[in-house]
Amino acid sequence: MTDALQPNPMEIMRGAAPEGARTYLEHRAAIMDNPELQAVPLKYKLLVGIGVAAALQSSTCTVQWAKQAVQAGATKEEIVEAVLVSRLMKAATVNDTVADALTWLAEDGD
């Protein structure tokens, strides 16, 4: 887990590229807070974020999205289930990625 005394990635980005941090935060607000994009409630958007962060192997982002999801009303059980779904989906992409190699091995790979 990230040390509380260490700056988080957005703090580092603000120091290195304030414009990059600003535009990211604007994009985040445009997706997460936009009144015209509320078909998916915030809690569920954050659960998606947890799954994506976990699948992309970002511990820092997974923790941050989980904290925000709890604040938005997500339960521990919902967060765990989101992680399990992301693990399943990542495994499915591995299956898809190796399909050609496995087919080749079954047909030609001697």
C-alpha cells in the first residue's frame, strides 16, 4: 500500500506537469460528475474503475477507487465482487490472446 507520507500520482503529476493534471481532472469530472452522463451511478462507475485498475495492476489506483467507492456507498462485498469479475475478465483475455498459439500447437507444433 502507498505510504501516506509519499505523494500520490496526481500530486506528482501536478508538480511535473500542472496542465496534465488539470486536464486529467477535467476529464474525470466530465465522466464522473457530468449530469448528462448519469445512466450509470457513481458507485458503479467506481466499481468499474476498481476492476480496471486491478486488471491493469495498479495497486495505488485500486486502493483510491475502492476508498471512493465506499464513500459513494459501495459495500466491501461489492468491491470484492468487482475484483473477482475483473480477474475473470482478465483471464478471458489471456485465453483469447493465446488461442492462436494453442491452435498452432494443436495443428502444427511438433
